[in-house]
Amino acid sequence: MSSVAPAVEPVGPARTSGLVAILEQTRYVLGENRVTGFAFGLLIVILFAAIFGPLVVPYDPLASDTAAALKPPSAAHWFGTDQLGRASLAASSSQPVSMSSSRSPPSCWSS
């Protein structure tokens, strides 16, 4: 008399789905490659600056103050001021980045 043993399925790691799986995969990818982790961190910093930059800068980027023209960096103006007295930090944090501007060389390169 022969007895047939029931089929046993191989037991592997439990599969997760949804947000937990995405977070586990992200942690795995970032942990395996340092360059990917650095690029991801840089992306987070850029996104943080783009979202919260205008809230942090106390000056209007277009407001002129000729008395403060070409001042060096100080506690009031962290990046100094330009020829019209505008805060350079406010101008640099509020300017949209255009990909088209990076495609053409600067005008000083043309001869």
C-alpha cells in the first residue's frame, strides 16, 4: 500500500504589496548604490528649496533699493545685493529654472 504525501509548496519570503513594498524597494535600491542615494538626496534638497524657498526669503525679488546697491553679504542680505539693490538670495530662489537656457552657449563664447 502506498501513501501519497500531500504536495508542499515551497515557503519563501512573504510578499508585501502597496506602500510597504515601494518603501522596501526604495530602501534596497538606495542602500545598494551610494551614487543613487546621493542623487536621491540631492533631488529631495532641490524639491525642498523649490517648495519652501519663496516662504523663507523675506524680500521681494523685484523690489529695488538703490541705497543698498552692490552691498556685500551681510545678516540682512545673505548673498549681497545687485546693481539695483535687489536681494540676490531672493532673486536666485524665485527664478524658475529653464532647460532651454542650458542648451545654448553663453553670448561671451561667440566670436
